[in-house]
Amino acid sequence: MSEPNSPDRWFELAAMLVSSARGAPEEGALTASLRLVDAAGRLADLPAAGISERERQFLSALQIRIREGMTGNYLESEESYLGFLDGLIEMVADEARARNGLSKR
């Protein structure tokens, strides 16, 4: 992975997504899922041009949560990893609700 401000960051993300798509059939669902979560975590490292401060804050918070929990939960158990994914979905859903003027659950 290159430095956060490298011009190659977009290419690296695209390459990761393409290779993840190709590897998914052989890797199995959980490993393919892990790659997608890793890609989501990389979004905060991409150049900030054209992105709002709110967007940057959300992506940074998402990245922190992914980096703190992704590998450990994956290695712990399938149940732990799925719980981690559910937490990420809840975080994204809360943000979607806030952006649409709806209250959190």
C-alpha cells in the first residue's frame, strides 16, 4: 500500500477491488467480505478533492473502526466477524439516517 497522498491510491483501490472480485469464488464468502471491508477502510486515504468535511469525517471514523476490528474479529471466529460486519452496517445506516433527517434507532 502506498503513502496516503500518493497518486497511485485510486489505482490501488481499483486493483484491489478487481482482484477481490476474481478471488472471491475460490476464497469463500468470508475472505471475499474481508477484502471488501478493507477496501472501504481505504477510502479515507484517497485525495480529499471534491469531498466535504462531513464525508471526510465519516470515512475517517469508518476507517478507524475497520482497522481496529477487521483482522482480530476475522481471526477470532465467523460469529465474531459477522458481528463486526453488523456493527459497520449499523454505523453506515446511522449516517444514512442522519443525512436524511431521520433519527438513529
